[in-house]
Amino acid sequence: MQEYMSITRYYPFMSEESLRVARSLVAEAERVSDLSEALVEYVCEGNPPKDLVLFALRMTLPAKYMKSALKLASAFEDYSEIQASMLWAMFQTGQFSDRQEAIRALDVVIETPFDAALQVEMLIFKGGIATGNDSRRAFDKALKLCDTGSNLAPSRGDLIAASAVQRYPDEEHDLRLEEAREALQIATVNNDLFVQIMALIALGLNTSDPQEAIEANVRVIDLAQLLGVSYYTHSSCNNLGYNYVVIGEYDKAVRYYQRAMAVV
């Protein structure tokens, strides 16, 4: 599998031995789904270094592989980073309802980060589930961190895309649209396909142009199929169904809603 920036942006934070293992698993995998499964299986079998365990987590959560993430959480109960990430993921998917408990778990990791990239990720997670000023402060703190070092530059696109998606309900659609386009530009330059997906989702949500929304969601489906992440195919097919309802093309809307149901 090609080493997309979605994968390689974590390499600067890994030891040489962990990097050797990671690269060998990337080379053997055909898709991100294969890589996620192989990483989780590898780290759960022995006594791996912490940076490799967190790399497995990073290849699991963005693709919404909850089964693999739960396996990690069960195997590494003493890793606060994994437990906090799981609470976030479960809150996002409706499997956990205590928002404040999830935020407290994230705060523990934010205050004692394993590496700067992880701190940015936890702040992005917090910004996504916190509300009001707490959400804004988390995103602003993450943005300041991204500006402090070249190793964190790829995380900036991830951060901006997350802000545009997570803060979509606040109705500042012009600002969210600007964020989505900036994130897409960064992710395209970096060849970071996961961030491209998030930026395109944000673009589709916030644009007032139905045709632009349709084009964005079609691109999401293409990228999701390339990476092997069906979660995004499902959500974008749903979005396309809505987009076609808006412009009155009901036959196409029905087809996309049916396709969304088929990939649940």
C-alpha cells in the first residue's frame, strides 16, 4: 500500500524499531482496513512499545473500525490515551452518553501528552464533543500547537477539517466553508487522504451550492473505496441522497439512499 501522509505524518514521533515494524506492515497491506487489522493483531500479541500501540490506534479510529479499537482498549487498559479515545469514539457513535466524563478523560491526556501530535489529536477530539467556548478554546489551543513545529504541519489540515465538520451545527457556514477549502488544499498538497475526506465532507455540509455538495460527496466515496473505509461511503451516500432531493432528482436520491443502506 502507498504510504499516504495519513500514515507517514506519525513517523517522526516513532522510534526506529517501531518505524521498521510499521513500514513492513504498511508494505504488506493492500488497504487501510488491512493495515488497521494487522497493527492491532501485532500489538495485542506481545509487549510492544507504546508508540507502536498508539500508531495502531491512529490507524483504527479515523476509519471508524470500532471492533479493532475496542480490542485495543481491552488489551491496554492502563493506556489513558486509548481509554480516552474510546470514550470519545463511543460518545460520537451514541454508545456512551456522558459527555463530561469523556471530556475529563481527554483532558488527562492533553495535560500529560505522550507526544505533541497526540496532544493535538486529543484537543481535536475535545473540540468535537465540547460545546461553546470550551470547544473553541480546544481548537484554538490545537491550532497554536500546530504552529510551533514543522512535524505538526500535517496536523493543521486535520484540525481545520475537524473544526469545519464538528462545528457545522453552529450555522457559521461561510467560516466553516472557508475552513473546509483550506483543509482540502493542505491535505491535497500533503496527499493526506483521510483529511481530504473530512474536508470534502465539511465542504458538502456547508456549501449552499447543491452541485458543489454532490461533487464533494462523490469524491469522498471514491477516496473511501480507495482506502477501504466503508463508513464514509455510507455517510456520503446518505448526503448525496439529500443533495438530489434538494434539486428534485428523486430517482437518484432513492438510489443513493438504497446504496447507503447496503453498506451499513
